[in-house]
Amino acid sequence: MDLKMTGGNSFNSNKPTVKNAIRERMNFLIARQGIVASNVANASTPGYISRDLSFSGQLKKAGVSLNTTNKMHIQGGNNSLNKVGKVTYDETNMRDDGNSVKLDQEMLKLNEIQLNYRLMTKLFTKYSAMQNLALQGNR
């Protein structure tokens, strides 16, 4: 599922904006929830390896990059930003049947995803309210 946010005809998904960064983060959270839910559903499947989705690269996809305004600033490495939502496999603590799903950790991940999604929703609501306030001016 890809989240689409409407906001007028001038919307350009390649332009680095707060709205694009929020949309990319929400899309990442939706995808991660699907992977974690799959882990929970396969908790008793023999040989199933637990998976997760990493956030690295989402800022670059949203058009956000590290910027240095002074020659004394540390240069940001692009290596960590080149990956876009990398799927990782957790083969630690395998059970005898070859399954690596740990339900307690998966439940914590689902809670983290829910809290982050709620935060992104609130950020988008506040961002939209600020835009509306700026457009209305002193009426």
C-alpha cells in the first residue's frame, strides 16, 4: 500500500518537503507493520526466519540530504542513505524447529510502529494547520 497525500495541483513528489518526508515515513511504517504482522502469523511455522524493515535510505528517498554550511562541519556519508527500506533477517536465538520469531519482540515492534504512525499523523495535521493559517493571513 502506498500512501497518497493530496494537497493541490502543484504537488511534486520529487521535491524535498516536510509533506514528502512524512509521507515516506508513513509508507515505511505501513510496510514494516506488514512484515512484523507476517512474523507474528508465522510464529509457529517451522523454519520461518523473522524479518524486519530498516529505515535507512528513507530520508534520501524523501529528498532530504545532509547539508554542511561550514567547512568545519563533518561531511555526511552517503553510504547509509543509499539503501531504501532494507529487509533484514534475524537468525539469532533459533528454536529447535528453525523458527526465529520472538513474539514479545514482535509485539514491542508493533507498539513502536503504532506510536510512530500516530506521531506522523499528528505532525501532518499540525503541518496542514500551519499552512492553512499562513494562507488565511490576518482575515
